[in-house]
Amino acid sequence: MSQKKLPKDVVNIQKPLIKAPRILLHICCAPCSTYSIDLLRSEGWKVTGYFYNPNIYPFEEFEIRLDAAKQYSEKVRISLEIGGHDNDQWEVAIKEYAHLGEGSRRCRECISFRLENCARLAADLKFDAFATTLTISPHKNSKTIFEIGGEMGERYGVRFEPYNFKKKDGLKKSIFICREHGIQRQDYCGCRYSLKEKEKVRKERPPKNS
Ligand code: SF4
């Protein structure tokens, strides 16, 4: 039986009319990605994750966080790009400010290092935009992150989307999703300096029932 060919215009109608814009989401860890992915999807983005965190120390911790990000990405069916653990280069980038605490210039350089790499990849892979899960943390200044993201976006010719994921109880929602999926939340930011700082706080904390 010969099959009739559809006229060209009918064939075109069957194509999706609107293609979802593609966003490359820099993922610092699985817990922070949970609510961030949901929000972006609810706003019509096709999300691809990018795990790029050469700051994480020790390497075993890097592997644990990467593994959790992989598992969660598979669960929610997003593609995940994975960057290398360029820890030596990262150390050079933050060296001058290493002695400063969390929230200082050290973190600004650390975030710049990671977002520059993300912007470059987003431009190379022709994404419509990029964003970062880092803004969900109450310890991170979203305004600073937006400045860095905007600067990197301009440098590489790709739009930075200034999502402040901590808004509208984003952090609480992410904690809830983590409980639902049995995702472990870490108790220090990631670098060896933040680990030391956390250990110091732990030591100085008076023991319970004292
Ligand atoms: S505390 Fe966090 S943001 Fe700051 S330098 Fe360390 S890993 Fe980077």
C-alpha cells in the first residue's frame, strides 16, 4: 500500500512550537541542587547540571559529593556535566586570601573560579544561560554571586540568570527534599580552610550537659 506524503506545512505543525531554553546549572552539591532544579523546571528551563568544585577537600569528600550529585541527577533525569578536581589551580587562585574566613574575599575568588569555568562551558556548549545553586546557602551573599556571574557571563558571551534560590524558603524546601530522598547534608562548605574552621568551632563548643 502506498503511503501518502503529508504536505510540508502539515509536517511542520507537528514539530514542537516552543523549544524550552537550556540552562547550565552549576551544582555545588546534591542537597543544594534539589530545590534549585525544581524551581528552574517549573519556570520552563531545560536543566543540565554541572558539577565543578575543585575547592572540595579532601578528595574523598569530593568523590562523595560528586557521587551524590550523580545519583540525584539520575533520579530527577537531568544530564550532568562533570568538571575535574583542579585543586592545585584553585589553591593558586585563592592563595592570597586563604587566611580569611568564610564570607570573605577568599570565597569571592573561589566562586569566581568556579563560575568562570561554568560560563566558559555554557558558552562552548551553546546554552541559553547559566546559573548556580550557590545562592541557596544562607552563608553566601547572593548579590556578590550575581556580580560575579554577570561579569563571567559578559566575558564569555552567555547570559547569567540571577536566581536567588534561598528566596521563598528555598533552603527549607531543599532540606525537606533531602529528607524525602535520603540525601546526606554536609556540615562544612567544602575547602580545607572551611573544614579547619568548622573543626575549631566544634572544639570550642562547650560539651552538652556541662
Ligand atoms: S568557604 Fe566555601 S566558598 Fe569559601 S573558599 Fe571555602 S569552599 Fe569556597
